[in-house]
Amino acid sequence: MYLGIDLGTSGVKLLLLDEAHTVIATADAAVPQYRPQPTWSEQHPADWLAAVETTVAQLRAQVPTAWAQVRGIGLSGHMHGAVVLGAQGQVLRPAILWNDGRASAECAALEQAVPTSRQITGNLAMPGFTAPKLLWLRTHEPAVFPQIRTVLLPKDWLRLQLTGRAVSDMSDASGTLWLDVQARAWSLAMLQACGLDASQMPALAEGNAPTGTLLGDVARRWGLGEGVVVAAGAGDNAASAVGVGARTAGQGFVSLGTSGVVFRVTDAFAPATERAVHAFAHALPQRWHHMSVMLSAASAFGWVTRLTGRADEAQLSAAVSALPASRQAQAPLFLPYLSGERTPHNNAAATGVFTGLRAEHDADDLAYAVMEGVGFGLLDGLNAMRAAGGEGGNAALTLVGGGARSDPWAQLLASALGTPLQRPEGAHAAAALGAARLAAMACGGDESHWCQPLSADATFTPQPAQQALLAERYARFVALYPALQSQF
């Protein structure tokens, strides 16, 4: 058995996978998120570990025999977070998360300090990345910064608790702005620009490599044997790619998670920073990927569900599916920048906007507008990737993430993107599945065997009538950001 641990923004998911690729069981536990000031986003690392312990207890109770056979563990987690540790390994302050926007000024300072930063890292300096957060800490928390002995990404802090070793993988490390992404090694120039050095960084490993074994006391507490291997794992999106079998150039997925992502594998490091496309190392050796990211996706639909007082997202999604095309054509337009935006605008100050509201609009119209606005944000990102010349073109993509459960949203996305979308079974758990697959490889499993594509439980193809309606509305959508930019 192989265990995948996925540390998400809203919670932890565990997935147990057997040698026959069968998902034996899953378990979830929520993790609270804090916004102490506008644009800030933080979590307490102790809450991550508590959620892991809760989900471990759930799995042990569900499938005790299978649980006892766990041989390897893989880790996946939300990227870019800054966990700063002191000399005794103690957490010095709450972790600053990927969707935190406080470090905008530090991004400009970092790029000025290292004029070649975009070529080294493959990315624009954005507030969500780890390096600007450390620059912010150096300026605004001068009592904390000198105490920092180690900086870890969220999933790698979990690894430290499980193995006693400070290690990161190439895909997650790509999101720090400290990695030379082509060389797959820490960049001394980028570290020095932040007042740091390599001694404060974790060791680096490929995602499918072993990084130690479960500590004895942890193994005993969890009811596992000795020698359980812990794989390097991956950032959540690279883990999802492994989970859906995206391992060769052109393969990829669309993710409707808390954030929204379009991901395609590349066989070379190919920076495309002109339109804020990310170029990261993949979790698999000698491969990289392009990725566009929007900061609010399925989370935006959760927001409009709460805003309108509906019972749950499934109910509101069903109401949207019943709207006739004539009603959709008259719905408001929505800019989905509830947490700022990355691709293609790279603007932490951008905000959500409804425009075209009329007295006759109701909750269903607003919900449709949010679904559509997220789809248009993903299309902005995909168009940026297409302009960068990445592999894949209009080839089919896999659809993953919690929002993928909604059939009407999946169909809208296929038509908006002009790309067939294949939704696999268990699409909402792709990252945890990828982490488990990486664990199997770290235990000696073959990549081609463990990175097989998943069978689709549904395929959504672009519908011409829907495409025509969306094309007209998208033309208005893309005009809104430049018209409103000065007001953000």
C-alpha cells in the first residue's frame, strides 16, 4: 500500500493506493485559514499536523488491514508558503500562504536586485511566491528575520515532522523564486538578494526519489512498521499531473480547485514571463511544465454560494444548469479576482467585479456569472500559454479539482476553452493520488507503470452554440480589466 498526503489550503486529504492502482480509501480533515489584515493569508503549521493525525486515525479505522501494509508515503501541498524555523526547529510565526498579497513592493525590489531573475527562475516575481515574503519579513518583522535558520514549504514542514529531514522536491522548490529551474539547483544570487544562503534551504530531490523513512515514534503512533519510505513528493499541481498521468510533453490538465490552473508538460525549460506564465520543474526528472494560475476558482463559487444563502454548491450548480441560453446571455459579467490575480495580469490589487447587474437578476444569474468568469479567467491563462508556444495546442486536457464535480461547469469550460475535457474518476483527489504514485516510485516502482492516464468517467466537448454565446461575452470580459485597472 502507498499513502498520498495532500495538504490543501482548505484541508488535508489522505489517499490509500494498492499495487493494482486501486484507491482503497480516502479521508479528509479541514484546516482553518486566517486573514489578519486585508490581502493577508496565513495558517498555523500545527493545524496541518493535527489534520494529518485526524485523517490517519480515520483511515486506520476504515481499513485497518490495508493500512498496516503501507510501505511508502508521498507528499503534496499548496505551493509558495513560507514556514520559517528557528535554531531549534521551532516555528517562528504563522506560515504566509500562496494567496497572500502583502509583498508586492518586494517583488519589484527583488527583480531590481537580480536583473536576470526571470531567466534564472522562469517566472515573474509575484507576491504569492516565497522569496518576496522573506524580503517582507526582513523589513517588517526585524525581530523574526535574524532568528531564521531554515525556510520550508508547507508540505516539507510536514516531512520534517515525519522524517526529521529538511528536503524539498524540484516542482515545489520552483515556486520559491530561489531555484535555478533549468539547473534544478538553488540559485545563490536569488538567495543572497533576500539576505539568505544555501544553509537555510532544504536539500533537493526529484519528486519520485526517497527522502528518508518515517520516524520510529511516528510509525508506532500510526500503527505502521519500520522503514516506511517517504518520497520527495511534489507541489500540488505537479502532483495532480502525476495523478492523471501527465508525464510527456503536451499532456496536461485544468484544475478547478481553490485556485484555477492550466498545466502542460514540456520537455525543456522554456520561460514565458511576458504574460505571467509560470515555467517550473516537473515532479519527474528531466521534465518541466508551463502553468497559468488564477487565484480564485472553485473558491469563488463557494463564495457566491454563501453570499446568496444557498444550502450548498451542488444545489446552486443544479440551478445554473437549468438556466436557458437566453438567460445566460443576459447575465452579469464577473471578474473573478477575489484574491488578486496572476496569469496574465500579475496584479495582487485586482478585485472581483460584477458588471451589468439589473433588478431582474437573482442568485442563479450571479452563480452563472461566477462560473463563466472563472472559465474566462482560465481561458486568459490558456491563451497566454498558447501565445508562449507551448506544446499541446487544443489537445484534450484532463479536468481535476473539487469544482470538477459540476457537470454544467465542466461543459461551460470545454466550450470556453475550445478544448475537450476528460474528467477522470476521483478527479477531486488527483493531487493525493499523484503523491501516492510518487511514493510507489520511491519504493522502486517504474514510472511508466505508475504514471498511467486515468480512465474518464465523462468527456465534455465544445458545443458550437454555447461557444458562440461565450465568444461574444468573452470579448466584453477582456475589455473590462484594462478599463477598470486604474480603479483597483
